[in-house]
Amino acid sequence: MTSLEVRLAGLTLPNPVLAASGAFGFGREFARYYPPSVPGAIMVKGLTLAPRAGNDSPRIAETPAGMLNSIGLQNPGVDAFLREELPWLKSQGARVIANINGHSIAEFGEIARRLEGADGLSALEVNISCPNVSGGGMFFGTDPRLAAQVTEAVREHCALPLIVKLSPNVADIVAIARAVAGAGADILSLINTVLGMAIDIKTRRPILARQVGGLSGPAIKPIALRMVWETAQAVNLPIIAMGGIVSPADAAEFFLAGAAAVAVGAGNFIDPHCVPKIISGLERWLAQEGYSSISEIRGLALP
């Protein structure tokens, strides 16, 4: 019998296919297609201390095999999430992971303090890798020292499983991974979007109002796969992999590269049924190949 259950540093999930932050909102839009309890967990839209309107438009651009976004962390703020979104998600049976973002180390700590002990919250994902904001964001994720300081500040207020989301826009992702692991991270998630841009040849101007944005979708899968493969060899923490996963075969590649779970982002825009299709496809593939669990294939492609 095949089981898709996975255990990640105290976080037990019924299956290893998560909905990635920023591409699933707070689950309400996708509830018309399938119950919010279907993904292994929902990594909700990035939360900040105060509500944010996000960046000016245009802030989305389609590209070959992917999309650019410069949303800028539009969200209702952490207090509104606790008041309005988390209770609904809990009522739907969803496992909820809060993605948090701060302009300062102290702000990361304060958001963690407000979320600690919240009924229905399974884990925190610390986003030190968002490329679409001017303050904080990716700034913290490109310096091992700052990445460690943010992790420590959140860990001080957080008894929940602590996930740190890493940026691909660095020279050495392993150095960042080691820094946050040493500072108290329980789990790593990688990768966030890759910096890119698009130009309108008629107006001769960048399409995005902020000029550059984060590239996601199948175009970045080889980059994500390489970074997961490298990190899995260097750091002994569970990895939630993301970056261009749109099929069961994509997910299987990441498990073979050392990931313990995967998250689907842009794939949800391509096909709103992407997550359940990957879950059922993985179960079939494992059975066909003679495996009984994800753990049996995890890291088989590592040296």
C-alpha cells in the first residue's frame, strides 16, 4: 500500500504537495475547485505587520514558459489574517503555514510573536527572499549574517516548526542555508522567484511598473532543481522544493534531488486543478515503480 504522508521536523502532512505562498491567496478562490484540505498544506499569501496595497500596475507579465510578477506583497496584514482568514481555513480542514515578511529584523520578530499560539496554524515560513519590495525582502536573504539574525529573531517568538524561504538570487545558496540552519531553522523552502524583466518593444519601456520582477513557472525549474540538489547535500534539514513544478514527474525529480515535500506556485495559474492532479499522479507513479512512500525515493539522485 502506498502512503503519501510526510513528516518534516515536527510537521506531519497527509501528502507532500503544498500550495506555495503568493499563488494560492488564502485558499478561498480555489475552494470552488477542490476542498482546501486537499493540499498537504497551504502556504498563505505573504503577511506583513500592516496591510499593504502592493506595487503599482502593471505588475504581471507573461513570458515564455513562465510569468513575471511584481505584486509587492499586497495583503491585509497579520491581524486581519488572524481575525478573518485563519478561522475560515481551519474550518475547512486545511493545514496552514503562515508566510511572513518584514522591513526589519524586529518586525519579523513582532509578526512571529502575534502568530505564536494561533489556533489552526501549523508552521511559519519566513520569507527572506521576496524580490518585489524595496525594503527588507530579498535584502535579508542575500547575506548569511542577516539571514541568521532574522531566523534567530523569529525563533525567539516561535515554537512552531520554522521554515526559512531562500532566494535563488545569490552567488552561494548553500552558505545562506547553513546560516539559517545554525540559527534555528527547522525546514528550508527553496527557491523563490528569479529576478527578471520584460520590455515592450512598441513603447521602448519595461512592462512592469517597477521595471523588474520575479520569474516563476517551468522556466526556472532547472535552476530550482540544481539548488535543491546542492542544498540537500550540504544541510541536514528537510527541504520543501518549489520552482516550475506543474506535473507529477516534476515533483518526482525534486524528491530524487533530496526534497522532502514540494510546493506548487505558478502551476495553479496554468491549471487550477494542478495540486490534486500532482497528488494523484505521484501516488500512481510510486505504486507503479514499486515504492510505498516518498521517503524511499528521497535523495536517490544525490552522490
